Amino acid sequence: MKIVKTLVGTDDGKIDSCDTIEHEGGLWLVPVWLEAPTQGWRKPGRIIRMDNLPHQNAPAGFQQQYVLNVPIPRAVLDGRTPPEQAHGFVVIDAPPNIEVPLGTRGIH
């Protein structure tokens, strides 16, 4: 699975670097991973669709692949907002069938 980074601004004025994956034909932010060390994998705790939001390629020399052009509320990133209340964002908590081997970082 290809994992890249996206620069994401939040409503509290901070800028985070967030893992981003391709899933079901779209790009999804992965703000948190759930790890299963004994099984040797991790999976997203929550994904947020970003390819339907204004974004662009990051400038040359950045570690990130993309820059999101709109802020995301911190509560949406942190999982304090239930998906059905994350107006304007497509959010899936604990998406099924996405597992990545532990230690997977960057583009693979």
C-alpha cells in the first residue's frame, strides 16, 4: 500500500503532517493508526477523504506529497466528532479491510 504525507491545517491554527493512503479510488487522511504488534500489522482508526477537498501537490523539497487547502476541525481529526456530524467531510471510523505491515513508512 502506498503511504504518503499531507500537510493539514486545523481550526486551532496548527499544521500537522498526516499519513495519506489510497483506498477505494480516493485519497484518505489517516490521523491515527491502531497497531496489533503480535499480529504484525496496523490499520487506520479513522480515515477522512481528502481528494474531494481542495488540495495541491506540495512544493519541491517538502517531505509531504500534498497540501490540503482547507482546515480540518481538530475534533474531526481526533475522532471526537462522530462521522455523521462531520459536516463537509467524509469520515469512516475503523474502516474494514485495510491492514499495513508494522514498520511500513513512506511510499511503498
